[in-house]
Amino acid sequence: MRSPLSNLVRSLPKTITVEVDSREKFPLLFPATLRVWHDGALRILAVKTKRTKLDAGDYRIAGFPNCIVERKGSVNELAGNFLNPADAIRQANAFDRLSCACIHPVLLVEETPTSFLRQSLTSPEDVERVVSILFEKVAQYGFQLIMMPKTTNPSSRRLAGAMVVQAMLAWGRPQ
């Protein structure tokens, strides 16, 4: 059986550019090179980054238009986005733009499920509300959901960035 990356690996450029939204306050880090395996063969890609204002989301790979990633850094950020009426409207507009901008919109939440549920917001019910709204939005907009631990360690943020690039390569290749 052929890997879904078969055509992707053959058509990969030797260098990719990860575009990072210029408004990202604490962006992921990305490795200088990325190893991509296919049928036992290794491809090593050079990874560049470019800060730019994106119309939708926080990360995308230039030339791979079908996948854009929106990052949410914490439960508190999601609570503000979902529970504050004014911010909920702004966030709904951002999610609309993201879902219309690509085939595979991704929502990256920097929390593990365990840490997510252990957060204390204004009331215990708020965490459950945020979880419910999160999954309603994932379903409504057709988002791929990635949850990974939040870290300030540069090495860990670079590994997280590598995982996000792998996802964008797999989901974002041109048709």
C-alpha cells in the first residue's frame, strides 16, 4: 500500500518556508531542517521562516495552500475567545476566514487534555463550557484538532514546530 505522502515526497521542494503571522506573540519555533520519510527513503528539507501578516490563521507553508494552522496558547485564551461576547464575535469571524481559506484548517491548542481539564477559570463550569464550545467549533468549521503540551523550552517548541510542519505538509499539499 502506498503512503499518502507518496506524491508529496516526490514533489517536495528542497527548501520550504513556514509563514508565521506577524501578530503571533509567542510563536512556535521551527527546525532548520526536517526529515521526511517515505517508503524507507529519507528526504531532508531545509526549513525557513518568514514573519508576515496572514489573512487567516497563524502558520502556513508557502506553496502548500490547503492547510493553515491557528494556534491557541491556553485554556484562558480560549475562555476569553469563547465566553467574552465581544471576543466571541471576533473569534467567530477569524474561524470563518480560516475555514474558507483552506481545505484543511487546523486548530492547535497548547494544552494536554489533562491540563486543559485541570484549569481553574472563574468557575468550574467554565472549563466544561470551554470544552463544549471547543468541540462544537471543531465540528462546525471542520477543523483538525491538535493538542500538545505548552512549553517555554526552546528545544520543545522547536519539536512542536516540527510536528506542525509535518501536519501542514501532509494536509496542505496542492491538489
